Amino acid sequence: MKKFQFFDKNIRQQRPEQNFCTFNYVFSEYICYLKRKHGNDYNEMNSKMEQLGVSVGIRLYEVVSLRERNKRETKLVEQLRFIQGIFWKHLFGRQAESIEKLKDRPNDFLIRDENPLLLKYISEEGHISPAQFMCGILKGILNASGFTCQVSYQFKTDERGVSYYPHTLFILSFEDAKDL
């Protein structure tokens, strides 16, 4: 009897096998681990979450590109459309709401997600933010595809400053205007 090997699996499977409850449990345990290890050093904890996200983003970009047989995009706008559509769908089961170019900053783009699946079950506690992990994933994807950027986030707020958590805006800041 032949044993099932990981490499025997079809790389172009239609539905990704995901168990978000399990992932969220493991991710929340990782956050607890960081709290135990670093105490109140929130900058270090957020930095570690971003580093983990970059590592995950690079690997996910390779897998999704192989599954979708996506050619390497040389234009930033096309790569951002790939992230908003195909990649977001593989990662979260649906597309991101929108992607926009910021008018006041020519090298910056904005990805809007009204209800990120990662933030659905894990709330922001103090200065520790799970959204930093998602920023790391986006940074890893873009760096792996040849676009150097910095990624930050903010939660949508109303005129009084009340947050619409988890409605998240991811801000992608690119260094070189020639890539745009």
C-alpha cells in the first residue's frame, strides 16, 4: 500500500484547505508567547509579528503563483490587482474591497478590507496588533515579486475618532516612483 505524500497532491486544487479557527487559535497562542517573552516591549512584539508575516508572504506568493500559473508581473498596478483579487481570495476566501492610489502621496496605494478574516476573532489588545502580521504578509508578497515597499495599517475611524474595528486600511508605500 502506497503512503500518501505531500507532493502527490494536485497543486491546482480548486478550494484551499483552510481551517481558520485552528489558524486563529495558533496565532493567538503565538501572540501570548510574544507577550510572555517580551513583556511590555510592544515594538519588539509587533516587529516579530511583521517578520513572521514577511516569511509567510514570500512562501504564499510562491504557492499561489504556481497554482494560478501567474506570470511574474513587472507592472505594479497589475501586481496589486493580483494581490487584491486572486491572492486575497486564496488567503481569506474573498477579494479585498478596493485598491486605490492615494492622491496626496503619489507613491502610496491603499488596500481596503472591511472585515479581515484574521482580525475577526482576534482583537487588538493594547499596542499589540494582529494587523501587523497582515502588513508583513503584504510586504513579503511585494518584496518577493520585486517591488520594495513599506506597509502600514490603520483602522477606519469616523469624524469623532471612533474606530470601525476591524475595517482596516493597508497603506503600501513604495520607494521608487519609476516602478509605478
